[in-house]
Amino acid sequence: MEWSIQDIARSAGTTSRTLRHYGAVGLLEPSRIGGNGYRYYDERALVRLQRILLLRELGLGLPAIAEVLDGQRDSAAALETHLELLEQEQRRIGRQIESVRTTLRKLKGGERLMAEEVFDGFDHTKYEEEVTSRWGADAYRRGDQWWSSLSAAEKQAHQQEQRDIWAAFGAACSAGLTPDADEVQAITGRLHAWLRPAVSSVSAGYFAGLGQLYVDDPRYGLEGATAEFVRDAMKIYAERNLSE
């Protein structure tokens, strides 16, 4: 079975122009081009486009996406990685939904609210002990004050950026890229930029130490090979770009 470029663009929520551009840069070739010049796509092309769109949502540019796709030919294995990341996000959002539902129910029923219920899924202070023990109470206080100063939209955007960074690391790791690859170091740069507003000064020791913490504590949302991949990428970034 195959679909025309217009059908694919409509179903994927994109444009024919975008699909033609993907073809021009060698990212998504049509399965065939009809005698009338129309482009057609088969099931294999549909799966490849799905992977492209998923990687775009993770913030990867087209050159990085091309390298990821070339590095992992097994579409099923790649989609399993994407599915795991999406399911993690689904569980977190599910916790937030239930938290808001509980709050609404208790407000309407005049029941007493419980802090752990109200903020389930929004627990930005859960690492207070680790931050304080490793970098001091002032470090935690500064970060907490910065966080409290943000609007709800700014908090949401900051949290989304972290999820996007983790997902981008996961995709790069599953694609077989090395921690010192330019694309991976670009993602690590995003992580460094993400940390700076809360920390103000991110030294090489702090950044590399945080990478090890990601390995040691699974509560940070990274596991196994991905956590080690991120740690190694952060160590390389710190050595290349940061001072002690």
C-alpha cells in the first residue's frame, strides 16, 4: 500500500513542502515518483517519517536526525526506545492529572488538602538532601528561590526542556553515537544552559559530579547505559568547556 504526498502531509500534520525538503536532503525519499511527477510513499517510508517526527520533537536538527537514522537501521528497536520515553512522560503527566483531579474533588467537597497529593508530579524539591549535602544549603536555597520566582508557564517550559534533553540523550545513545560526538556535545551544551539559571555558576567539577549523580541515583530519570552515556558526555563537556 502507498500514499500520495498530500495524504501523508495531511495525516502527519506537516506540509508537502516539508516532505519535499526531507527528500531533497536525503532524509526521506519517496518510494516512487509517478509519471505525473507525484510522489508516493510506502509503509517503510511511513515508519521512517514517524521516527523523523519523533526526533524533531526531541529537538534534533536534520543533520543529527540523519546520523541517528543511519546509525540505527533497526526501525523496530528505535521505536521501542521512543515508546519507552513516551511512556515515561505519559506516566508523569498521568500523575499530574490525578493530582489536579484530587485537588478539584477536595476543594469542591470541602476536604482537607494533602501537600503530597497536590504536588504529585510537580516535586521539584525532592533532591534537596542531595543538593545540600553535595553543594551546600546556599546552593539549594538559590535554586529554590529561582524556581519559586518563575511563573507556571515558565516552570512548565523549564521542565519540558529537561524532558527533551533526556529524550535527546536517549535517542543518541540508542543510535550508537559516542559521548564525544558533536551532536551529543550539542545536547550536553543544552543541559549546561538548562542548569545555569538555577545554579548561576556551573564549574567543571560541579557538572562532572552531577553526571555521576545521574548514574548513582535512578530518581533523576536516567537508567543504565543512558545514564552512563550522559555522565561520560558531561565529563567530556566539562573538560573541554568549563573551568574549575
